Amino acid sequence: MDKEKKNLLEIIKHFDGKKIAVWGDYILDEYLYGYTRRISREAPVLILSYRNSVFSLGGAGNSLLNLKALGAKPIPVGILGANQTGEKIENLIKSYGISSKYLIKNSDYKTPLKTRIFAGEESTRKQQILRIDKESKVPHTQKINSALIDALKELGNQVCAVLISDYNYFSVKKYVYNKMLPFFKKNRLPITLDSRFRVLDFKKTTVSTPNEKEAKQALGINIYDDKKPFEFLGTRLLKKTESDSILLTRGSKGMVLFSRNRKPYNINIYGTDEIVDVTGAGDTVISTFTLAMTSGAKPRQAAKIANYAAGIVVMKKGTATVSKKELKEAIVLTN
């Protein structure tokens, strides 16, 4: 085994027990399954015979579960609605042995619920036919801001990193981030960011992990414009965010790490480019990168480990996680 592989495996050995704050938007995912056997007489639509529903954590909850699967001790921070959806999320989190102490309840907020409806014949594979999103934004109030600041300050003396998972529901607030940034820096806490639409709002992170589409949107470039090379996207975003690094994910083309005063570092996709499902892959990337950084990895090493994790998870159906065993095997068996 070469030296590089040994170094990566040594980093993974230190994953266990790392406390990481996961500040973000917690979403409840519902998967509703049923059979379709006939057409309605009322309208030209299929009738779904309900079978069952399954609930799981979405949004920042997926990063939470990825960290847990890799041996870390994640601590969620965010806002939940004081309703049934929020209660289900809290119960799911507790069922994994994770504390919900820093999840703040607010009666004016309705926790996002995404219902995916799967249908098909009894003996066939079910296909998603519809998704229904119930959404709202976290209110901008001094009470919520103060509660978030208090929670993050208390956690700042317990954790070894802050992972921000922003799905644009505003559990992560720019005002609170700017207030907390000097505190995070003083405590030498790595700050890692995965933001769907607001990567430019949260500057001076340790790393941000946008995909190409998100990078183009942040820079005001048409997402279908292929004239701008990915080198331009990463370099420009690195400058505008004032971050230490940008890890630009490119799907089947792998990822590229942009760091200050260093040339872009290309990483080819691990495994096959015949991807099964990219759902939640971004959560896996930032979770693994964050955990690797807290375990002694340099940015390039953390990016490599995250790339292995992403290559594993995109071969799984739906939102999934990666185990330490899978990660180690992938590294060992790679030519």
C-alpha cells in the first residue's frame, strides 16, 4: 500500500467521537408508497391505493446522519416549528442517539415537509410520480437571533468544527453568522459551508462546497453557459467569498479544490460515472470533508476522502450515508 493511502486511512482512524455542530435547515422527508391499478372515473388520472409512509431526516439532517455513520458525534443547531412535523424531526434525531438540545422551537415557523409519492404495480419497482413541498421561512426576529447566538456560543466550547447546511429556509441567518464569525475564529473552529443559494452571504469560511450550478448562480452566470471554464468559477468564487478553499463539485466529472495561493487541484470521480442517484451527495461531501479536517487532514486530503465518500453514496438509491468500513475499503481497493 502506498504512503498516500496509509495517510488517508490514518486520518479516518481519528473520526470517532469528533463533536461537530451542524447548523442548518432541518427538513422532514416523507416517502409515500402505493399501488396503481386503475384510472379514476372522475378525471384521467391514476388512482393510488395507499400502502405505507416512511419518514426520514432531510436537509441538514442528512449531514447529521452522514457524520453519525462515520463515527462522529454531531450536534444539531437550528429552528423547528412547534408543530407535528417539527416533533417528528426531533423524535427521529433522538432515535439516533443525537441530542436535540440546541434545536429551537418557534410557533410562527412551519417546519418544511417534502412528500415524495411512489407508485407502481405490486410486483414492480415503485417510481416517484409526484413531490409535494410544504414550506415556510424562519422569521427574522431578535428573539430567534439571540437564541441562535446563545446556542452557538455554548456549543463553541464543546465542538471541533461548525458545519453549515443552508437550504434557504433561514435557520442560518447572515446577521447571526457575522456576529459569530469572530468567536468561531478565536476558538479556531473550522467553518464549512454548503449553501444552496446564498454562498456569497457567508464569507471567510474554511471551505465552501458548491456544485457548478450553484457556483454559476452565485456569480450571476447563466447555468447553461458553458463558455465559462470551471477554473474561472472556482477562482472567482474563492475571491468573492474570501474563503480559505472552495471545493467545486462537478458530478460525474469529479471535483476541483481551489485554495489560496495554490493551483486548482483536480480529483477524478471515484468509481463509475454511471451514477444511480445524486440525492444528498452534497451533504455527504461536506460531512466527510469537515470530519477529515477535524481529524488532521490537509485540504487536499480532506477533498480526496470526501470524493471517495461521494463516489460510494451516488451508487445508492435515495438519500444515503457512507460507513467508515465502506470508506476504508474504497481507499484500499483503488488502483
